[in-house]
Amino acid sequence: MSKDTLMSTYGRLPVTFVRGEGAWLWDTEGQKYLDAFSGVAVCNLGHAHPVVSQAICDQAQQLVHTSNWYGIANQKKLADELIRLSGMDNAFFCNSGAEANETAIKIARLYGHKKKINDPVIIVTENSFHGRTLATLSATGNRKVQAGFEPLVKGFIRVPFNDLDALNTLAENNKNIIAILVEPVQGEGGINIPDEDYLSAVRKLCDQNEWLMMLDEVQTGMCRTGKWFAFQHDDYKPDVMPLAKALANGVPIGACLARGVAADILQPGNHGSTYGGNPLATSAAIATIQVMEENKLADKALALGQKMLGAFHTALDNEPHVKEIRGKGLMLAIELDCPCFELVAKALEQKLLINVTAERVIRLLPPLTISDSEADMIIDQVVSLIKNYLSDIAPA
Ligand SMILES: *Cc1c(COP(=O)(O)O)cnc(C)c1O
């Protein structure tokens, strides 16, 4: 690998992929791998999905980029689709999850200033992840992401995730709060699923205090958890919803959806993006949505996720070092009571792509299109990897 010409921002695994199809990838040696990670919940339709690839080819031959100074038909169409599916009011398009969150943060601050709050504060949570730009790493609840980049962006106040008392205390004591930014399920933080009533209680608190509820669905959105968007498991809507990752199945795009008062905050000159929502990226997103809808992938993710979760429980519940098995749709986690980063390399040797996050959480984010037999292969391989690993570190 050309280590010298690439900044060493990633501890890369020793493999390079050249081709993909569905849940499968092939490396430079022609070896085949089963993908249970989807490029971090991006390729929800699997690799090189023919409908998306065709849309990209067709659009590339017609028009790749113009500018947001002109109308972009695909962008309007994509906004209409996202609004129809989410019940939000409008959308701003950018190129990544961090930018989608930056948009949310800017909406919140402008909203605060409109309410004559000169030092607006946004509530964020511990173990959250919102991106790598300065504002979004400041919002992120992980010291590793922030260390060395101080001074951090001000205007964030942190509370434990899933802690309503902490929010109630802030509501009573801090009049500068204008919004909360929270993931419906914390992804990078370890697939942390809040109590069933947490998010609807956050919604109520936001209503009572005129805070914007900003739900970072960058990882959970686009059918991953078994609904189009994770909030749809419950009976509420956020005011602001950043999206990215799976939105165009791998073509870079981000979006910030807004509703009600939040939808009218940004005005000409407030915000922008040169590439944001260009004809190429939006054509891929439209095709992605079409495939998800035609194949009812939200329902499929819900059912298959439940099945996989059940299989992991059956196989691993009696393992003493398995702390918890949890998931929502096809966002699955097996938490051990010990660090297990090594499992990623061990899985790779067996031609399986998995992820470990938060040090001890095995995170599985397979394509939503996987077949039952592919799901079984993932289950069998992951179970035996974990059993072997645990017997190695803690011989009976
Ligand atoms: C991945 C992720 C981001 C950052 O997205 P980028 O496209 O890498 O900027 C933000 N929020 C959440 C919840 C994510 O999972």
C-alpha cells in the first residue's frame, strides 16, 4: 500500500477490494468475502446494485453537476420522496453526515438568535458520534475524537444518553438551551438502544421548552433499523433530521430534513454547498429509495434482524463473557466484557467483514438485501469466531 502518499488517518486492514456484488466483495487476489458491515451502513442495497449503477451511468452520460444557483430536477424529486417517506417538511442537501449535522447545528443556532438567545446551547449526549468537522466533533461524546483539536466549538452541553432526569434538570436551570442533538440508536457508541419511552419523552420536553429535537439518523436512517427512519418505531416526529450514509448506497450525499418552525430558519445566504444535491448524487439516491420501497426492505430488515438476534441469543446467551446481545432491525450488536478489536482481523482471515466499536462491541450492519442463507452464514461464522476467541482468552 502506498503508505507514503496517503495521510495515515486510518489503521487499514491488509486487503483491497476491486469488485462487489450484493453482500460479496472480491479482493485484488480474486478472493471472495462476505460483507456484514456494508461500508459502515452505507451499501444497504449491497454492492453495485444494478438499478443504482444504471441510474448513475444514465445520469453521468446526461449531466453530472451544475450548481445550486440553478434548478436541479433530481434534487427536487429526491426532496419530495424524502418528505413523503418521513413526514418532514423540507430538505437541504450536502455531501456527508458531518455536513448534515453542521446544517442542523446552524439551524439550531439561528433559531436561538431569532429567539434573542445570544449564547445558544445545544444538548448532546455521552458516547454520541456526529462527525469529524470541528463543530460535529465538539458535539461528539468521545474524547478520542476530540483530543488534540481544542479549542472545541462552544455551545454544547453534555448529558448521559437515555437519562431523562438529566434533561429535566437542564430544562429547569439553563435558559440558553435551544435544541437537543441525539441519535435514536447510538451507532459508533456501541449500538446503544435507549429505553422505549426515552425519545418520545425527549420530544415532549422539546415541546414544553421550545427546543428543537434534532435526531441524527445518519446511521439509523434508510431502512437500517426496520423502518425508513428509526423515529417511525414510535409516535413522534423530530424537528430536524440529518441523513447520509445509505442515502445513495455509496455515492456521497447528505441531507438535513426539517419540519415546522425549523423548516423556515435557513434563508438565502445562510448556508450552502457547491456539490450538495447535484444531479449525479441525487439520481443515485432516487434509485436507492425506489429499490428499498419496491423490495419492502424496511420490513425485511425488521424481520431478518429479529431472526438473527434470536439466533445469536440461542447460540451465545450461555457464554459467560457475552454481556449483552441487542439490535434494532439489521443494526446488531454483541457486547463482550472484554476488548475484542482482534476479532475484525480474525474474521477477515475467514473472509468475513465485521466491525468492532466502543472497544468491546461486535457490530454487524449487513446489507438489507442479504438472503436467509447469507444471514445464516454470518451467524455461524460470527458465533464460532466469538466462541473461539473467548475460549482462547479464558480457557475453561
Ligand atoms: C457516520 C456518522 C456521522 C458522520 O458521517 P460522515 O459522512 O462520516 O461525515 C454522523 N452521525 C452519525 C450517527 C454517524 O453514524
